[in-house]
Amino acid sequence: MARISLILGGARSGKSARALTLATPPRTFLATAQPIDGEMAERIAAHQAERGPGWTLIEAPLEIAPAIRSHTDGTLLIDCLTIWLNNLIYHDRDPVVETDALCAALGATGARVILVSNEVGLSIAPENALARRFRDEQGRLNQRIAAVADHVEFLAAGLPMTLKGTP
């Protein structure tokens, strides 16, 4: 069983559902999203319903590295790195420094960690500088996590394609 898994894909590709099937008990869900408006609150509620019972919840919109370091056993599912990166940029935190801390925490934990992230670089180039920065930072973040992961999958239309290792 892979210790570090990265599940990539586009919007509504089935990433979260796939990650849920890979998680074995005891299971902890680390949520990075915040209910900043009604639409986001609805998305969070849908994810909670999809997850179902039997999960411990950690809400960590920014501080995921400390949460990983404090989690020593079972499965920790982090959903998702894309929202986390958005939070970092919004709060003017350095994505490179934070990604370094994340990679160090992944290397040090004894827990199994499953990370969900969006692949945002498969479309047209964004029209503004902030969106281009986000796209570029997301690509770099995904590359860094894929490099330390034992297992990487890409989902398209709900179908997983293994890029590295086995689940």
C-alpha cells in the first residue's frame, strides 16, 4: 500500500470520490475549504455527504504541514491542495516555502496520506497575471508532490490512470 498518494484531475473528474475509495480506517479528512459564501457552503456540504460517517475532521485552510506532522497513524486524506494554494496566495504566503514545509511533513509522517489536487494547466492560458500565477504555482506544487509521492493517479471522466506506483 502506498504511503503517499496524489490524486490529480480536472474539475468534477472524480478525484475526491477516488481518494475516498483508497482511504482505509482509521480515516481523517483534512479540509482546506472555507464556507466563504453560500455556494461554497453547498459544495462543502456535498463533500461531507459523499464522505459519510466514520471520519475524523480537521479543518486546516492554511496549516496543513503541522496537521500532517501531528497525524501519526491511519489515513489522512487532504482535499484539496488547489484550495490550499488559493488560500496561501490570498493570505500573501509564499507557496514555495509552504510547499517545502508540506514535503518535509510528508517525508516525516508515519501515516498514510492521500492528497487531492486539480490539474489546471490543460486549458487555455489565463487572461490575467494573477490567474497565470495561480496556474503556474499549481503546476509547480503538483510536480513537487508527485516527486515525493509513492503513487500518483490522474482522473478523467471518473476513470483513474496510474502515472506512478500502485495504490
